[in-house]
Amino acid sequence: MKRFFVVAASALTLALMFATDSYAQVIGKDIKTKNEISVSYGALSNSDWIEAFGEVVTVMFGGKTKQSSAVGPISAEYFYRVSPVVAVGAVGVAASFKEDMLGEVPGSGEAEVKTGDYTRSYFTLMPAAKFNWLRKEHFGMYSKVAAGVSFVNTKLHQYVEGAAHEQDKNWMFNWQASLIGIEAGGQLRGFAEFGMGEQGAILVGIRYNF
């Protein structure tokens, strides 16, 4: 997580430095492309908070868990600009978390051992709208809102003899509100967004305009 924030801060700093110079050079020139696709990686997403809260509740009821891995949120987006300011499209997000369950096993000779694990995956699809407050050839600023559904798949594996593997599938409402986004580059751009939601409170990525 610390490494992510270092990379994000560095990318944003470079984008701002490049964008300041570029904007001075291309003032008055608006980008003409209608389509854009992008991929990004975020942190502090809705699913991150859900998993953290679930771990707290488990501890409150006497259980013990330890997160062994976390991937995402990884996002892919497509937008089509319907006016100089407004673009509409869709956002897809994937995230996965694995937790080890810890407990005491009589006769194991250890005070605390791994008694099982569970993996929870979130696959989210959201219609979205983007508002381009500034859309120059080499620099842009925007806001974005999205809302849709997350499909949640949970797999539980207990190491107790005779215990069956369990799987649960569910869905939940999910959303993203990026209050400010900054992008810099040419047809291929780097960008950073800040807000809240399933894509993360902060996300960085690359975008292609065509």
C-alpha cells in the first residue's frame, strides 16, 4: 500500500508539471476525439472498507483472521463524448481478497494455527457519466460519477476433517464519485483521480483517446 501511494504521488506530480507547461502552449485548442478507453489501479475502495469492517466484526465475536492477499481494485472504462463537456460510458471493476482463519486445534501442539481460508471477489459494472471541465490537447480536468451492481463471490475452505467447501454468490449496489480528475499527455495520457467509491479514494492509470 505504501508503495502504491509513493507511485501515485510521483505520477501526479509529473502530470501536474507536464500539464502546466502543456496548457500554456495549447491554450484555446480543444481535443477533438470522441472516444476514450482507460485502465487504472486504485486504493481505499468500498470493497476495501467492507473487508476491513468484516474483520473487525469477526474479532468482536472472538474469531481471528489475517488478510493474506488483496488485488485491486483494477478498473477498465469506456466513454463517448456527447457534448464538449459531457461523456457517457461504463466502468468495470475487479477486486479480490483472501483471508486466513486462525484458531486453536487440539493436539496440534501450537497455540494458534491456520484453520481455513476464504476468498471474496467483487466484480462490478456501472454506467457512468463524466464531466470535462477542461479538455485541452495535452491537459484535462474532470469529474466522474458512476453507479451499478457488484457481484460478490465468496469461497470458504475449512481445514477441519470432514468439513465441506462452501461457496456463496450475492450482489450489492455500488458506486464511484471522483470529485476531481487530472490527465496529461497527448493521445495517450496518464491520469489520477480523487474521490470515493469502488474504484478507490485515489486511482492512477493510463487513457487512450481516439
